[in-house]
Amino acid sequence: MSRIHEALKKAEQERAISQNSPVMPGPAVTPTPAAMGSEDGLYSAAQAVIATAEAPLAADVPSFAGGSGPDAVLSRCARMQWEPEKKTMLFLNGNDAGRGMEEFRTLRSRLYLARERMPLKKILVTSALPKEGKSFTAANLAQVMAKQHGRRVLLIDADLRGPRLHTMLGTVAVPGLSDYLLGSQDEFAVMQRGPMENLLFIPSGTQVSAPAELVANDRFKLLLQRLEPLFDWIVIDSPPAVPVSDASILAKICEGVLIVARSNSTPADIARRAREEFSEQALVGVVLNGMNQPAGDYSQYYYETYIKTTTESKS
């Protein structure tokens, strides 16, 4: 029996024991897509600023093709009819060569290169302050990773204070993460399948009054332990790092942190405070969002990504 099947069997046994009853599939959900909107200035065209060569696929990542094993387990998740925002959900709008898409392919390549040097599967995406583009970055990063053949990605909205991902994806927020953390739903009841076959989504869930305490409980760590064998990447959108403590709590159960900063918006001292919330080992990169581009035919905005390398010399 393969390691992934052993992990699945163990997870099923542990959950059945903890609930003192057989694990049952989550109920079917009829979606009522949320009203859609957009964040002003969050995205306009893009221009490549770093190398775009794709990293080779890792040979040891298991395939999820076929009708048994992980596919059979994940088929228990609700199939939803998402209605994504066409402006911000770049890889769900039917255009394979749209503006801004190449930058996310480049970011994906850089993360694969980073994974050659360090364990990296669970990535936390945060920002110093609200409305800097972290949810936009998390959602499109998950989409571009799921675009690769045979790669399965889980996107989690862990911003229980101001969730945006369900609106951007055009789906429902409940049941979701908070419902799992409260113990009212199992992991398969809160996961959704959408139009992109290899992308699954856990929305924020029912609104709660004490989100920091909820994300700090051991059930979030247990959730990731159970689901990690099923996915090649897990992308987690968290609240901003400076105003609240949630991001620093969540970073402890992830291998890497991406910080999103907005050009001509994020104060330098606030950006430094956000950086100080995470260890040097945890920070894998910074995404600079919304930088004004000089006059040209291609774009008004572009994204720069600075991915930390572990081989750079110390001066």
C-alpha cells in the first residue's frame, strides 16, 4: 500500500475514533453565489519583470488520476457552480493569455525552485494592512498552480475577520473553515469543487466572534495534517499581519509566508512591522502589487516578486 493510501486510511480511522461514529460524506449543497464586486485598483494589466522559465515538475509528487484513492475520497466534496469575478480571477475567466497571468506563472516557478531547497507545501499569503491585494494574490496563485497537469491545490480562506475569497470565486461561504474548527462539520463537508478540476476551496464559514482563538486551536493543525497528503500545494489566505495576531499564529503551521505590499500605499514602517512578525526561515517572498508603470502600450500596473534565495552570499 502506498504512503498516500496509508495516510488516508490513518486519517479516516482517527476521525472515526474522535467522532465515535463512521465518517459520512458531507451533505450536498446548492450554491447561491454571493454578489460580486471588485477592489478598486487591485488589478490592471501586467508586465513581466523576472525570468519566466517554468521549473520542472517534481518526480515524487503522486498522480491523482484514476477513480480510486484520493480521487474517491475528494469526490465526497460538494460540486459547486462558481461564478468568479472575471476581472480578478485571471485563470477562471476563459482567457489563457490575459494580462497579469505571466507574472503568476513566474511566481509559481520561483516557488518550485524554492521547494528544491526547503520543505514547502503550505504557503500563507498575508499583507501588512487590509486592501493590499493578498486575497487576489492567494486566489490566482492557487489557480495557476492547479493549471499544471496532475497538480492538485487546496485554497483556504482563513481570514475569518474579512473574508473575500468566496465573493471573488462567486460561491458560498458556508459551510467553511470556522464550522470545521467549531467541530460542527468534517473536512469533506467544508471543501468545494469548482470549475477547475484540480482546485478545491475551503471558504471562511460561519461568522465568529473570536477568530484568533478559533484559528489557534489544534483542529486547524489537524485539518492540514489530514489533507496534506491529498494535495501538492495548500495556499492559505490570512488576515493582515499588523492589526491582528491571526497571521503569525497561522504561520507556525505553514512552511512559507508570502507578504503582499501595495506600491505607494503601504508605509515603510508598517511593512517592516509585518516582516518582523515572521521568522527569516518562514518568509519565502514579497509580492509588490499595484506599482505604477511609465507610459507604454502594455500596462498601467505590474507586479514585482522578490523570492528569497538560500544561496545568496552574505556581505
